[in-house]
Amino acid sequence: MVSEILYEMDMEQARQRCLDEFSDILKDYAESFAPLTPSSRLIEDMGLDSFLMVYFLTQVEERFGIQIDETEYEHIVFVEDILDYIFSSAHKF
């Protein structure tokens, strides 16, 4: 699980690893996208629709071993929002 690996990295390395993992998930179903940054918008920049957004977040949950409450989905706009969620859950790693 990726979350266990993140615990052993410094913050910059861990954030880059997350971006790499997000890109890996997105490549399977996003038509095309620019390199991910924390300020990338999932819908406008990555081209996700609401269905793909749920799929993406589900894949993130599985890969990182976290649980995102579905009521939070609508508040996730930027890649940074997911990073914050992952690192706020870091005490569980």
C-alpha cells in the first residue's frame, strides 16, 4: 500500500509520489491531461466528469488505504484537496 511508503519519505518526496500515483490512475481513463500539480483542478484541468471523479477518488482510497466520506467528494476540487486529505490521515499509517 502506498501509504506505508509515504511514511518513510520527507514531505516533498511523499507529495511527488502522490502526484505520480494520481497520474497513474488518471492515465487509464482521462483523455489527456497536463502534468499534475497541487493546483490542478480535477474537472476543469483533468477533464473528469462526476462519474470519473467518483471512480478516481475510489481508486485513490484503495491505493492509499484511506476512506473519504462521500459527503466530502463535492469539496474536492483541486489535487491539493486530495493531498491534504491523505496527509491529514497520516497518523493512521
